[in-house]
Amino acid sequence: MNTISDNTSAVAENNYIFMLFISGMSVKSINAIENLRDICEGYLPGKFELDIIDISQNPELASANHIIATPTLIKKEPAPQKIILGDLSNIKKVLNALDISPK
């Protein structure tokens, strides 16, 4: 599991906590990682924590989170929890699904 954090405290108010489940370094996985990093750095600077979980290395974590396809993004915080499947390439739809206001 890789953690990318651009905040001082994951529990700070208005911070986003994401878990991105991938399967190895497939093209879709790489695209999802790059797209999510771009979204977080562009729209949530200093307000996010991102955990990248490779299900081939952490199958128990995938099972515990009911992951059946990859890439899968789970927004843990702020509530409500949201789940998005795919490579996150449609930024407008991703922002809308995650309740993030576009600039």
C-alpha cells in the first residue's frame, strides 16, 4: 500500500481521504493513479490523503472493502462515502461524483 499525503492531518476538517484499488501496473491502473493525482493536486491542494492499494499484494484489504473490479476509487471522507469504477479519465464526472466543486 502506498500513501500519498498532501496534508498535515488526515482528520483535519474538510480533508478528503481516498483509497484507490488497482491491479498491478496495468494501463488502466496507471491512468487512474495519474488522473486522481491530477484531480487531487489541482482541486484539493493540501486537503487530501490518498492510499493506493494493489489488490494482488493486499487481497485481504480488497476483500474487506468488497472490491470486485479495478481500478476502484473509494472516497472515505468527507461523508458520504462514494465509490467510482474506472480510470477516472472524465474529470468533470469524477468531480461531480465526489462532490468537488470545479474551479
